[in-house]
Amino acid sequence: MASFSQYRIFVAVVESGSIAQAAQLLNLSAPAVSKQLSSLEQNLSVDLFHRSHKKLEISDAGKRFYPKCKQILLSIHQAQDELLNSQDAISGTLVITLSKSLVRSNLFDALNAFTLKYPQVEFDIRFSDKMEDLFDENIDFAFRLGRLNDSSHMVAIPLMETKLTACVSPQYLKQQGLKTSAVTRFSDLGNARLISMGPLHQSTALQAFFQKIKVKPEEFTGHKCDDIEGVHQAVRAGLGIGLLLDVSIQAELASGEFVSILNDNKLPNKRLYLMYKKSKWQSQKHVAFKKHMKAFFAQ
């Protein structure tokens, strides 16, 4: 099968009128051009030129082939230009994935601020607490919490520190006969109970925390949820105490809808990272997103 370089050589020979001039234009030797031209003719099983000692004359087959070959080269150049322009344009879709525990965080304010700057960008947002393979899943960016596994194929940018907070509705504390200031340790809970996500959904950092303070969480567990949004709604409804990220309940704490308890226990901190694939080439869209996120969370 003929190659792109052979098409390019054929067109150059036709347009320059000689192998020697085509070789000069392409910065190749005349023998190399002649060899590639002969190889093209052999692949096509046709003579593209009539050769003599005095001149090189294009054949009828060559005349028919030339405009089609020229169009092929033009289409390739147009495709390259379009690709380069798209790399420079801050538009199109960004596929991102994030933990469900970030649903109510200010991360969405950061995304909105980005679209105000670049209105031609659209987000494909996927929620997952799994560590997806960004290559296999064709994901541009991942927002992840806590300790990350080492990877030579990924880059992780730290954005901010978050902390698990024990929160509860004032109505639930009143129901249990407790005051906020009096519930500073797990031993102060009395009959009050945690809303747990269960051992399969607890982070390793939280499990290590309970081991460190020598608390068996099952002794303080009431209701169970398998989704962090369920924990949030259960706290709001007054079903018990939830362990939620501080960035996800800022509005509720500020309004008094939730109150923070167990403050003598240093619940685990978690760092939020922006993760993306290592690549020698980065589009302007990707560069702009990374720059925006670092600036937003540095405020």
C-alpha cells in the first residue's frame, strides 16, 4: 500500500516537473525520490510517468491520479490544522469524576466559575468512590480524597484540606436530652447513635481513627446507609449523628441546621487532589482547567 510520503513525493514531482527539483523542495536526495516514485508505481501497478533521457512526462494514469492525490494531501493538512486549532481552543467537553462525598462541596462553585470564564466548555460529571483508570475510562480529571496510590502515569495536585465532622440536628440532641457543649467525646453520647456507612464503606483513615482512640464504632451505631447522601438526609431528618466532610455542611453549620459535636476527638483530615493523566502534550482546555482549580482553592 502506498504511503503518505509517496503521495507527497508524487505531487511534488508533478508540480515541479522534475525529480531533481522535487528532491530539492522536499530536502531529499534525487535517488531517494526516484526510488519512492518507483515504489509507488509498483504498488499501484501503473506507470505514472513516461521516462526518457531528456525529460520526465506524466502519463494519462498520472494525470487522473494527481488531482485525487492532491486532495488526499489537502484533507490531511486540513485535519492537522483543525486538530491544532481544537488544541488551542478552550471549548468542548471535559469528563470529570468525583467522590460522592463532594456532592455538596464548593467544588461545584469552582466548576461554575470555570464555565463563566469559558462558556463553550461542557462537563460530563460522573460520581464514583472507586479509583477509576482515567486512561481506560477516557476521563480527563478526577477529584479524589485521602491517600492516593503511587502511579507513574498520573499527576496529583493537592487542592485543599478537608476534615470529617460529627454533625447532628439540634432537634436530635434535644430528643436525647443532650447539650452541644456537653458532647465532646464518644463517652458523652449516652443513647445517641451514629448513622454509619458500614465497614465496607468506611475509609481506611476512619477505621484507623477508631482503632487509635480505642472505640468500637458498632457500639455507637444505630442506622446504616450505603450512600453518603443518605447520611446527610438522615442527619437532617433527625435520625442520628453523621460523620460528614466539613466542606459539605458549611451552609448547614452556618445556619444552625446542623451542629458540630465530639470536637475533642480529632477526626481524620483528608486532602483533596485533582488528578490527571501524564502526557507530553496538553490542550489549552486542560491547561486552563488545572490553572483555574489551583487558583480557586488557593483563595
